[in-house]
Amino acid sequence: MAPVISLQGVCKGYGDGARYQPVIDGMNLDIPAGETVAVCGPSGSGKSTLLNLIAGIAAVDAGALVLRHGGQSHALHKLAEAQRTALRRRLVGYVFQLFNLVPTLTVLENVALPLHLNKMEERLSEAVRRLQGLGLGEHLDAFPETLSGGEQQRVAIARALIHEPPIVLADEPTGNLDAGNSERVADLLFTEAERLGCVLVVATHSPAIAARAQRRVELGG
Amino acid sequence: MNPLLKSALRFMAKTPWTALTALLGIALGVASTVAVHLISLAVSDSVLTTRPPHLRQVTHIAEWPGADMNSYFELRRHWRQVQRPQTSGPLRTDHFQAGRAPAEPVEGVWDWLREVEFMTPIVEGQLALNGRRFQVVGADWLGGAPPPGLALTRQAVVADSSLGLVVNEALQLNGERWTVVRTVDSGVSLGLFVDIGDAMALLQRSPDTLSFVALRLAEPGAGLRTWLERLLPGLSAGLPAAGAEAVPKLPDWRLQPVASILPEQQFSKSILFNLGALGMLALLVAWFLIYQVCVLWLRQQETLLLRLHAIGFSANELVGGFLLSVAALGAIATLVGIFGGYGLAALLVRISTAGFDALPAVDMSAVVVAKALISGLGVAVAGAWLAFAKRKPSAEASSRSPTRVLERLATEPGIGRVGQSRADGQVGHTVLAIGRSNGWLTALGALGGLMLRRVRPPWLGIGLGAILIAAGMGLAETGLYGGFAAILAAGLIAAALVAPLLRLLRRRLHNSGHNLLARLAVREATWHEGDLSAALGALILAVGASVGVSLMVDSFERDFARMLEQRLAHETFLELPNQDGERLAAALRSAHPAALVQAYGRISTRLRGQAVELGYTDFSAAETARYGYRRPLAENEAFASESLLVKLGLSVGDSMDWSPPIPAFLAENAAVAGESFVANSGLAVENAVDSGGTALRIVHEFPGFGETTPRLLMNARTVARRFGDLGFDRIGLSGIDMPALEGWLQDWAPGTRVRERAALRSAALEIFDRTFAITRALAVLALIIAVIGLYNAMMALRLNQKAGVSLLRALGLSAAEQRRLALIRGGVLGACAILLALPLGLFIGFALCDVINPRAFGWSLDLSISAGAWAWPMLLGFTAAVVASVMPTPGEAGGAN
Ligand SMILES: Nc1ncnc2c1ncn2[C@@H]1O[C@H](COP(=O)(O)OP(=O)(O)O)[C@@H](O)[C@H]1O
Ligand SMILES: [Mg+2]
């Protein structure tokens, strides 16, 4: 079966002309369906950049980046911003290290956002059930600022998965949490990904998390 | 409900302080717009309704030598023929050239008549009977001339209210009985409106002699005029008079705008125009503020927008949501502003009469609401667009890959990354990307970029502005528009110099200050020109305008007081109900030999088609000394007010032909003029006593501040030789004991009003103050708006630096040290504002005194640089900058968690 994500000779850098600094330089990578991948490397090695490329938030400078889903393949490197955005809302769930939730929307509303975007509002009851399952049932109508860091990350994960995307990206999802909470969040991320059978790409410093992934991609410093 | 909108509304509710200042700023801007419009509208309404009835629909007046009913009917015939050319033979001009050989028919000489919509003959003149004076106006009321409501039968008069007559009162005029059928506020003092035939009989004119023909010309720029007038009442006053080019090319003809004989209206419109121009300035400052608010909001929501974009909200949705939230705020603010503006207008109209006798009524109209919506809602949304668009450069928009440009921008110091964490840099990047991915936004961005992005260097714009200033100030033909364009250009140049100044300071002060904290503060002040220049520019504009206006008002007040000193040289003034001043003066002199008694009189007339007031008395050396002239006035010498010289294109030393140019009249009228009444009007002063070609020499110029009509002062003898003995209606007195005088007057001249110098003086000064109350209020309003704008900008900046501040706190900086930091930062910014606002204010003051006032009113002012005028606004501006810097930002205002 063709990989869900494939990168061929992908280059990405910042700056112009003489000041151009390559961050990712000719990267090749294929990730088949259901695989969990840890992206490791020191700060500034380009982990976030890679995730942004896969999500279509940033565009590649050179090379090919293709996402495949449901028998269709999408060549991100050929698509315009607007088309990449439309793909992202369907195919990708994203979890960040910080500022994950819209502070002015309640927990439930935050999780419902992807459903709204994908016109899947009928699954709202599913969102409620999922949050209750995460022990967040009392906080459905609470605003994010009243939640602890770990709780916020769990809501973020629920939001990333609610529309069952084939790809979940997590950028240092536990970077801001204590050990106990880190563990719970990582658990949640991996078990849910497994349950849904989606690709999970985690950028992380944590050896514990890296160890849980089926594959490890090392970015140079 | 759309989750984006829901989120935005909650964001507003959760950041009440930010929302409130934004709301207040927009509402104030809207309120000033609404107030200025309502005041102008009210005032211009009251101006229009006081237009004399016989000139109500008239745009021009036409005069020619020997104008009489015959030539008028000839003109009508031409008019009809020009409109139906097929029936016409060759048109002749010889009817209109008295005393000349019939001219060859000239091709096209009557073409201008095609523009005429109606015409009506007018006769006017003064009538003095039994010590009473009337200004008689005869129009063809019966012939359907305007206004239709004033149809007059024979021997019926409509009286101006200044005559004190009542309806049905009978008048004995020339041995006949006349009936007052109506009284009106016509704006013609002592006006008596009668049918044209009656007027000729009353004035004992040679049969059929006309004063002028009133016309309405189709105005080519009428559309623009109406539009401007609707946009801001009074704004069209700055335009040159329409139809000036349509002047018939016939010798001795004069066709001029009706305004030249309605100086009060011109005066009022000029006031309106000035008010409007100042209101525009307040509006401009408000727009700056609204824009600043949008930038602040965008700043606060950047992180959020980035995350939403990552989830999959498209650029259009995010921009739309942002615009929608700003629009919601704008709508509420507009509503508040409309009501606030209405209240403000009512208040200002009450405290300020702006030079008008009757209190104008403040009325709401659809245009006002539309204007408020545009400035509140429209500008808020446009400001939100710009705030997005400004985050990317315009130059590279087409040539490069968008994302590249955006990324480059995100790394460029000063735009997104200085003082920001990495996350923020990425936020900037994404917001840029969001802005960029929109076609229409890109176009708008290019425009906004041109306007607001720092062009390096901004010299091109500054050069253009300098040209505009030179043209507007130097060329009198550019009129009020030129003057105000120059002021506006200067203001924008000053605002545009903020960013370069901050950059310069940043370089110069880079390593100044031994104290590391002070150095940090200075850098913080000078580092963020992109964030602060709009707000600081608005503050400079407001402070500059405030300084300029204060300088002008203070200069005016000083000159005005000096003029009052001249005018009110006597202790007491008597106002007579008749023209018997001569007799009363003689009686006073014999009853009080030690007293100083001087009789004054005046007459309204027209010179070269301009309405002019002639003032006369015995100009002895003592009397002329009050005007700073050393000798007594000789026969045929006169003083002229500055505005008269400007309007007639004369200067001191010039002689003016003072002889009537209508030889045909003279023989017939010579006898008439010998009686004690006067008919005036016609081309120059007709009905002269002697027919010699004497010239009147202007020997001295005096300022005429606050006077609506140009004035000419001369000896009573000089006037009498032209007009006959007119009598005196005012007397100036010094050295007489008041109680004694009043008792004496009871017996001698009942009905005489006694006014004391002090009372007259304070009344004049009070009127002066009220006239400028609106002006001052608007300047203050602009200042307040600017201060709120700067506060918003500082808030944006400090929200940006939250991380930095917590770092400093983590490093052990005490609260006091942080406050000092903010104080220094505010001080540096305030100093920058003052550095640019002071020259701007001086320039505006100079322009108002030396360019706007002469062009609008015909008098120039000596710019006096009083400390109070510039110190207060400056202090206010500086304090505002410091306070905005020091004032606490709402703790949890940040939208990004
Ligand atoms: N918007 C940006 N503009 C310029 N350089 C950037 C930007 N984002 C990231 N970089 C640079 O790219 C490199 C990789 O950054 P990033 O992908 O965030 O690394 P990581 O997530 O591994 O810490 C760094 O050197 C960083 O300075
Ligand atoms: Mg990273």
C-alpha cells in the first residue's frame, strides 16, 4: 500500500539570497498508514518546520510532498495555500505544545471546531462522550484557562482526533508538562492513534515518548 | 452561531478594558463627525433662510450701463431666442451699450444666456423720510419672480423686522398710504419690499431705471457642490464661484455671483468651511485611532489565529471573522457616537453662537447617520483590513512566491520578531500568510502599504507634500482649499516623519545612558516605530492642530481687543432711533461744553458691485489718531478696511473712481439727490450730487476683524457731496456724568439707547469667545481621541512584550524600577511627539492667520506666539504620552492565553 505521507528531496529554509539558511535539506521520508513516528533532534533542528510542511501550513522550497488518503493522492508542493488549508482541515489533526485551545470557546466548543469545519456537527454527542471518557465531563462548559495544563492537552488531543483524520501531528505535546501528566498525555495520544489507525507524527525531546513510537526520525543539529 | 464570531464576541466580553477603550475611541471619532455635521447643517440652514427674499433663488446679478426696463425686455427677448435658435435673427448688442456706437453683431456673445434659468429685474435704493430710513427693494413679485409666496399688490409692503413695524400698520410714504402686509427676517436691515413699479415711484427714479437684473445660472459644478455640501455643510464655500467663466463678453457688463452683495452669507459660509475643515482633522485623527485599535486587536488575537489556521480555518474565514468582530464593535460604537454627537452638537450650539444671532436648530438627518456609519463602521472594517494588509510589504507582492516573502518578513527585525518569542514570530508569519492568500486583501494591502508602510525613505511623499504646501500657501487662487490642503499636507508630513525620527534616535541613542535600565527604556521607546508611528502621528496631528488653533484664536483675540480699543474710544455711545444725530450733538455740546461729542453715521452701498459699508463722521486729527493716522482726513480721502482692499484689488495710495459711470442718469437725478434722501445701487454709487470725475483716495488701511462687510471710512462732508445729507444715528461721548445724561436724554431724545464702553467691550469679547468655543472644543476633542489612540498603541506594544516583562521581573526588577522604565520610555516618546508637533503647530497657526483668515474673511492677523497657546497643548501631548506608557494595561487582556 502506498505511504500516507511521502517526502522526496524536500528542502525548506529561511531567509533570502545570501542569507538563505536551509533547515531541511533534501529529506526523503515515507510513512505508511497506521505508523507512529517520533521526530527527534535538538532545538532548532527543524522539527516544527517539518510538521508545518506536512500540515501544509508552510510550503516546501523544493522537492515533493504527497499525502494520500482514500485512494486519492494530494501533491502538497503543487497546491496553493487555500487548497492546502482545505486539505488540512480534513486530513490533519494538530496538537501543539502551548496555546492549543481557543481561550474564548468552552471545552466542548473547542472540540467541536473540527466538526464544524468539516460539516460533521451530527457527531457532537460523540465529542461529549469522548470528553466524558477523558474525565473531563464536568468541564464541558468551562473555559480553557480554568483547566490544568494536562487537562488542556487532553482536550487538545480530543480535538485533534474528533474528526478522525488519517494524520495526527503533535509538536512537543508534553514539553510543558510534569512527568506524571506527560505520561498520561502520551498514553492518550498513542492509544487513540492506534484505535483510529491513523498516522501519528510526534516531535519530541523526550526519550520516553520516542521509545513508544514505531519509528524514529533523527534531525541533525 | 459561527464559532469564530462567537469566540470574537466572547473575546470582547472577556477583555472589557480593551473593548471599552476601543469603543470609546471609535465613538468619540463618530461623535465628532456627527457633531460637526449637525452644527454645520444647523448653521447653514439658518444662513440660507436669512437670505433676502428677492435673492433667494438667485445665483448671479447682472448690471450694465443704462440698465432699464427696455433693455431688460430686450435681454429677455435674446434669452428666449437663444433657447429657440431657429426663430432668431442676428442678435444685436447695441441696446446694452449706452452712449456707444452700435456694435457689429458678435457671434456667440449671447450664448451664456442658454445657462440662464430665470431672470428678474430689481430696483433698490435708500429712502430717508421724516428722519427715518428705509432700504427699499423692488422686485417683479407680480410677475412670478421668486419667492412665489411673496406676491405683492400695489401699495403693499413687506417689512424687515428691524423696522419694528407690525402687520396692517399704515405707512405714509411720499404722501401716499401704504400697508404692511407681512414682516420678515429678510437679512436686509431696514428693508422694505415692494413691487418694482412702486419702488421706482417711491425712489423717484427716472422711469424704468433698474439697479440690476437677478439671474439664476445653471451651475456646471452643481452636482459636486451639492455633494460636497451634503458631505459637510459649508465645504462648498471654499470652491470658486460657479459661472464665473460665463461672463458675457460685452463692454461695461458686470455679471457676478450673488455672494458679492451678500457679504454676511459669505462670512457665515467661511466660518462653516473652517469648522468643517477642523472637523475633518478630528475625523482624520479618529481614523488613525480606529486603525490603531484594529492593530491592537490583531496583535492580541495573532496566536489564536495561527492555531485556528492550523486546525483548518481558511484565510477568508479568519479574516472574515476578525472583520466581523471589529464591525460588531464598530456598530455599537457608532450608535453611541451618534447619540453622543447629537448631544455634543446641541451643547456646542448652545454655548457658541458662532457669530449668528439666532440659535440654529440641531436636526438629525439620514446623511448624518450614513456618515457616522461610514466613519464608525466603515473605517473600523477598513482599518481591520489594513491591519492585516500592513503585515506584508506591497512591493514584493507580485514578483515572488508569497510564502517566501512572508517568511522573510516574519524574520525581519521590527516587524514580528523583536521582543517576541519564537512562537510569536511564527504567529506573525501565519497572519502574514493569511493576509497574503487573499486576492482582494493583496490589492488593499498594496494600497494600505503605500499609505502606511514605512517607505524608506519617505522623501518622495514629503516632497509631494512640500509642493502642495508651497502651492496652497503661495497661490491665492487655490482659495480655502489650497490653504487647508497645505495644513493637511504639513500634518501628514509631520506624522510621516515619526518613523524616521524614531529610527534616527535608535541609532543615535543606541549606547547612551550609563544605566543599563535607562538604555533599555530608550531602546524600547525607539525600537517599535512600526507599532507606534500611526498613534504617535495622530497625537502629533492633534497637538499640532490644537497649538495652531490656539495660536490663531489668541492672535485674533489680541488684535480684536486692540481694535476694540480703537473703536470704543468714547466712554458712552448713544444709539438714536432716527438720523437726528447732528441736532442732538449740537444740543449736547451746548449743554455740556466740557464734553467730547462726536456724531457718527453709516450707509450701505455698493462699489464696483461689492456690498460696502460707508462710515462717516468728522475725521479730525483726534479721530484719525485712533486708527493710527496722524492727520485729519481731507476731502475725498478715505480709510479702507483690509477686506475692502482685498475685494476691490486696491492698496493704500490708490485712487478709486468715485464718479458714477452712468452719464445718462445724472442729469435726471441731480435734482432728486438734492433732497434729503438717497437712492443707491447701480454700478457704483449712483445719484451723485456732482457729476465731476473726482477720485476717492485711500490713505490708510485698518483691520476689520469680525466685520462681515468691507468698510470705507470718510468725512461726513465727503459722503454728503455724493449722497446728500444723510444724518447721524450714533453719538460717542466722553466727559459727561451718566445720571445727568440719562435725565437729559429723556427730555431731548426719547428712545435713545445708552451704551457704556465697558459693557460694549465685554459684550463684544463674549461674542468673540462664543464664536470660537466650537473651534476650541473640536481641537480638544481631537486631542482626546489622539490620547486614547496612543494608549491603545502602547497597550499593543506592552502586550507584545509580556514575555519580556515577566523575564525582567524574574531577573529581580522591582516594581518601582519597572515604573521608571515605563516613565523614561513615555518621556522619550512624548519628546518625539513634541519635537514634531511644535513646528507643525507654529505652521498651522501661521497658515490660519496669514492664509486662511485673509482668504476666508479678508483680514489677516498678526501671529502672536503666546506662551499659553502652545504650552498647554504641548504639555497635554507630552503628559498623554507618559501616561499612556505608565498606565497599567489590563492584566489578562491578552487573547493568546
Ligand atoms: N518563521 C521563521 N523565520 C525564520 N527562521 C525560522 C522561522 N521558523 C523557524 N526558523 C528557523 O528554522 C530553524 C528550525 O526551527 P524549528 O523548526 O522551529 O526547530 P525546532 O522545532 O526543532 O526547535 C531554526 O534555526 C529557526 O531559527
Ligand atoms: Mg519546535
